[in-house]
Amino acid sequence: MQTPLIDDLISALKVLPGVGAKSAQRMAYHLLERDRKGALRLAETLNEAMEKVGHCRQCRTFSENEICPICASAKRVQDEICVVESPADIAVIEQSGIFRGTYFVLMGRLSPIDGIGPEDIGLPILELRLQQGGCSELIIATNPSVEGEATAHYLQQIAKNYDVKVSRLAQGIPLGGELEYLDSGTLTQAFLSRREV
Amino acid sequence: MQTPLIDDLISALKVLPGVGAKSAQRMAYHLLERDRKGALRLAETLNEAMEKVGHCRQCRTFSENEICPICASAKRVQDEICVVESPADIAVIEQSGIFRGTYFVLMGRLSPIDGIGPEDIGLPILELRLQQGGCSELIIATNPSVEGEATAHYLQQIAKNYDVKVSRLAQGIPLGGELEYLDSGTLTQAFLSRREV
């Protein structure tokens, strides 16, 4: 018994991940009641971003420029390439400040069941970069899921053809984690990768 | 280290209630990656809704028409008026199907501390409706919070001047609730309002 336009707004908001009917209604009312300016700014930014944001030609992350700020930066070590599944992974790695190289974003992972092959995750572009010799170390930072591991394995096979060091992010106990609540897979990795001190 | 446009999109998304930096980033990437069409439709609907949705002249709920569908409906009992704090309350009452009258939406509640007085919650409009004699029962459905109770009390005082029955939604144990986990305020109400069976 909403008016059609409010119904439309609620159903349009459900396009957002994690937003169901109830939250969408709450959002619609909130915007109408308290922040129409913010809603208009959101609409404008959505339009602009959807139109202008494409992918960096070199690393495939989202960017409105042909080359993203990280790839274009003279301060980054261009020949260390960290391979991640998504732009969100870049954000979290950048936050840690531990890595000063560049990235390559798969925008997904290998998944034959879903018909996602090497071309779909841009591996020809990455291989071209390896061929051109611009890479000294390939750091594989795909997620430790089944598909992520398969993708990592495939990347290792590719890298073998080139003179490039390949590494994979360490697996083990997360900081602040408690042994008591750790899954046995992680614990197994922590044992296998134990270091002498 | 996002590009400026993606940063803009993320910060614009934070206008939504319950959306912080992390969810906003997730939403932005999701839209860019998987649903640009949905994002454009959202932008369009936001624009249209913010521009066209105003308030029903009779009950003050959100509506793009001068009179909302409920107030305009011949099937509704026009002289039973249920007073609620927000349009979201109408949605949940309509879902239950228990009420066939019309509404009056305060769009807030009395709160002298925040400078919200009777005019701000539209009480002159409601009083005009009572004066015109178009109301047989006023059902007060404000929230059982301190401000909601104060507002309910104020509404009762107004209604006294007119020949109108006034009622308040019952307070007690919610369906499926367990005594063990009930707060003592609710339990007290449940005892005070107990019914002979």
C-alpha cells in the first residue's frame, strides 16, 4: 500500500548487496525524510561512476583513467606484481602498507563449473607482462578457497615458463586468533609451515 | 589509493542508514562489477523519488499524489484514525491486515529537548480533522518509548476537547516471546493489563 514511486525506490535499492526488503524500505524512508540532498548526490555519483569507471589497462582494477594511480606511480616497485582476485583485496593490502609493488586483478577466479576460464580472468594480459620481462616476483594472493587455490596453481604453471620468482601469501593462525576456535585446515597449515625461532 | 571517482561513490553510498565504509566499498565494487544497469536504474529512481515524493495532505505520509492511496480509498473506514510516528509503521500495520481505517503520521514524536513541538509533528492538521468531526475513534500507536508515551499523552489531551473515543495499542508479552527473557517493564504491563478468561 505504498505509492508506486516509493515501491520503485524500495525495489531499486534492493540491487545493493546485503540489502533486503526491510532494509531497502528503511533506506528509502530515511532518504525521503532526512537526506534528500544526499540521495540526489548519490544518484549523480552513481551515474557518473557507472559511465566513466572502466578498468586499468595494466592491472585490470577499476579506474576512470586508462592507467590506475598505483600502476602510474613512480614510487611503486613496478616489477613486483601481486595477483589478487578483486579490487577490494587491493584496498585491504594498501591499508596494511606492507606492499610497495603493483597489482594484477583477476576480477574473479578460475571456475570451470561456472564457465570461467583463464581468458575471463585476464591471464593473457598477465602473461604478456611476464613475457615483456617486467616482473621479478609474482606474489599470488588469491583467497585460500578451492577456486582460489586452483587459480594459484594455474598461475604457478604459467610463471614457470618465465624467469620469475613466485610466492604465495603465508597461511597460518591469524593475529589475535585463538587456537581453541581455529578450524583444523588452518591449524594443519600452521603446523606444516612452522618456523624455527 | 582508489581513484577519486570510486572514492566519491563510496562516500556517497555512506548516506544510506547502516552503511559504513566497509559495506559502502563492497556495494560500490558490486555495482561496478556486476550490476551497472541496476545502479543506473537506482540513480534514476532516486532522482525521480526525491523530486516528486511529498506528503499526503490529509495524513502526512509520503506520497507523490496530493492524497495518498489509503486516504483516497473508498474501502477504508475514514473516521477511524490511527496515529503513528512514521510511514514505516503504516507498512507494518498494513502487513498485519488488522486495521481498515486511515492513518495520521506524525513524522516524528514530541521531544522538547530536540526542539520538536506539536507543530513539527503536524498536530494542528490532526486537530483540524477532529474539529471537522470526521473522526469516531483515535487509535494511538506511537512507540512505547519515553517520547512516544509523552506524545500519546498529549494526543489524549487534545482529543478530550472533541467527542471522540481514544484508544492505545495494548502492551504485553509479544507472540512467541518467552517470559524468561522479557524485560520487567513489559512484564509489569502484562500483569497490569491482564484479562479474565
